[in-house]
Amino acid sequence: MSVIQVVPAASDAEESCRQDSQAGDEKVLTAWAGSDGSLAHKLTRVASLIASLEVNPEILRGVKLFKTLSRVGWVWRTRPAEADTTSKESMHHMSERTRSLDVFLSHSWESSGFGKYLALLGYFRRWRLILGTLVMLALTFMLDVLELLPPAWTYTTIQNGWTGEVQVGAWSNLAPFLGLLFYFLSASFPAGCFREPIVFLDQVCIHQVDEEKKKAGILGLGGFLNYSEHLMILWTEPYFTRLWCVFEIAVFTFLKGADAKIIFNPVFLEEALMYVFVSVAVTSLFGTIVIAQSASNVGLLGLGYFLPFFLMSSIALQGLRGPMQRERNLEMQLASFDCQNSNCFLESDRRFVYSSIREWHGSLDTFNMLVRSELREKLQSEVLRKRFTYLAGFSAISPVLGVFANFAAGYMRGKVPAVIVASYLLQTLGGSTLLAPASLYFLFYLADRLRPRAWKIAELAETLGVGFIWSSLVTTGLFGWLFASKLHIAGNAIFIIFFGAITWLCFFRQPRQKTSARHG
């Protein structure tokens, strides 16, 4: 379901806000109709609630998503306390008056801005990473086939009774790095044929120089949330310790109730996937070199497959330890959540937030239980769903296509019989779309079970041991597939069915939850 709405001209904004306000007032009145106490007391409380959920149409502003992603997340990498007056003015000019917001971006400024930039890129723009990588792969592949790029090694192949030598280069291994460059640079441009989401980002949409406007914007946070269709939590470890972040959840869950559309976007997962992408890209180049120089010897060829996998998995597993630990910290935070443990700079802000939560949810304990139960269940299921989507897995592991493309280009340039080329292309397609994503799923599964060790040497030894097991299994699967395809093209069908079933079990066995607000 699309959440993008047409943003009217500034002259329509005030009337639109008044109409939306009337609908919001009716909802608040209905919510309080059954509460105890005198009619006068109830009306006073309702009036107070309505006032706290309103925002002056003149300061109701949003910003198009691509503007927050421009210049490699400049807005995210610049904290409000560190920005000079010119930068603050420049940021505010990026925003525009609007009558509604598609996504309210809730986050803590104590965390890395670049990580939150990656999280937004992954959620809204992941297809650009895949597209950029595939286009660059196609370009280097065609240049290689047309012999416009010089080969580096002579590779001996024996397939289906045919023996010959082909020349192989490593040009396609550059494609993932070019695709990654495209991914970052293209973020500065809108979504093309898709409408760009209008989002709320505090330091852009609230004036940071004019103190009166700044104060009005901060006090009107409830109003911004009132006009937002989705709340996106860019979760980092400090998030639930910041009282204003807790306030945003309290407002949104009160306003939307059971229909609250909360998008949980944990920053550590996108950081982990990017870490895997870079690790695979680097080790795939190493894999091309090793395989090209060891193909004439079966033992060396097996080692040529194993070593890159072992190197990549060891690097990735060590890098994934931190993100997986942060996921466990999230579970503990939600299980023991208490809004009274959250921090803020001003005591007056604390009193305001606590008072608002009591008005909206009845008591602080009631709100705490909401977070520990319903919200906890929703957010945990969102973590698992997002971590193991097929698209995320394929995008992170896609650099392995560079290895396949190098040898496929060598086969086509070396006049290898068509049936052998077709067999290898089937192996390439199946290996990259089935075996590789399923292997990444298994790698995350293993990383999730590693625990911090008191001794770093013990932690490293554990990582290498697990990496060895993972690499051995993946190498066995790929090596078996390779020899089956060399014997006969039909051998590919057996392995495609086998790994297709495993991929289905990993990614598609359970019904996938519907997501929205995902564009461009």
C-alpha cells in the first residue's frame, strides 16, 4: 500500500491542517468518553491533550527523503550541537511546508549518523545497490567478452569431455565497488518514477536558529506525530534511554492505537549487511586469483574455493559479533523497559513527558507494560523479518557474482562449446541466487550464537573454528555442484532443486509480513 501523498501548495496547508485537526479532536474525545471523573475534569484533560497534539501550520514542515541522504548523509553526520549557524539555516531550507508526513524519523543523536544513513539507504534504496552492481557486472562482462580488457591468467578447464585453455581476468570483481559508489552517489537524487516520501527529521524540520520557532517546534512534536502516517524507529543502543524518544513512541501509540504503523529499522543490521558486502567484494577478488591459478589441480582447486570462503567468513563473523550483541541488548532493553530510567537534560522536560504519558496511557506502568509486551513482540518480529529478507541477503552476497562473471567471460571469449557455457551460466545463476543467500542466512545464524569471551584470543579462535565449519560446508556444496555440472548439464538441475528447497526454507517458509513506505 502506498503511503506517498501529494503535498499541496503552501496556501492549502493551513486549511488542510484544520480539517485533519477536527478528525483528530473527535478521536481524542472518543478515547476519553468512557473515563472516570466529572465532565468538567474530563473536558479539561481533553482540551489539554488536544493542545499538546497540535502544531502551528506555519511550522508543520517535512523534507523529501532524498535530501536527507544527499552528500553521503551530510545531514545525519552533522549533529545539531556541532553545526554552525550557516549549516543550520541550510538544513532548515531543505524542508517545506506540508499538510501531512509519510514517516516520522525517530532516533537518538548520541549514535553514529552514518549508521542511520545506511539504515535509511537499505530500507528505501536497497534496489539501487543491486541495480548498480548488476549493471557494472554486465558492463565489465561485455567488455571482457569483446576482448577490450586484457586477461591476466590462462585457465585450464575440463568439462563434459572437453579440455581446453581459456584466458581469465579479474575485471568483474571491480563491479561491486563501482556499484557501491553508484549506491551512495545516487542517494542524492529522488526516486524517479516513484513519489518521494515526505519525512520528519528534527534538525531539518524544526528551526535551529530562531529560538522561538525552535521552542514551538519542540513543544509541537506531538503535532508532528499526529500528522505522520508511520513512525520509523532508527534503533541504536541509546534509543530507549532518551526520554524524548520514549515520548515519541508514547504519543504515536496513543494516537494510532492498535493501528499504529511502526517501522522498526535497527541500525546495526544494515551496518552488518554492508560489512558483509565489502568483505565478500574483497575476498571474491582473492578467490578469482586463487582459482585461476589452481584449476589444473583438483586439490588446489578445492583449496582455491575454500580459502576465499574461509577468509570472508572469518572476517564477517568477527565483524558480526558486535551487531549480534546489540540485538541481544535490544531484547534485554525491551524486556526490562522503564520510562523512568530514560534521561533528558532538563527536569522540566521530564515532568512534561511523564505528565503526557500519564494522560495518554493512564499511568507510567501501563505504558511500560505496553512496551514490554505488545511493542516488544512487534519489534522483535520486525528484526527477524528484516534481517533475513531474501533481497537483503542477495544484495549483501551479490559481489560473488564477480567471480562467476570472470570465468563465464573467459569461456565465451575462448570459444568453449555452447553446452559448456550454458552449463556454467546455469551454475552461476543458481549459485548466486540460491546457494549464496542461503549461505549468508546460515552465517548470520552462526554469528547469532557466538558470545563475547573474556579473552580476545579465545574469541578469535572460536571465530576461526566456526568460519572453518561454514567454509567447509559451503565449499563442499559448491564443489559438488561444479563437478556435477562438468559431468553433464543435467547435474545443474539436481543442485538447483536442492538449494532451491534450502533457500525456500530460509526465506519463504513463513508468511512474510506486509511492509509499506518502501520506495525508490
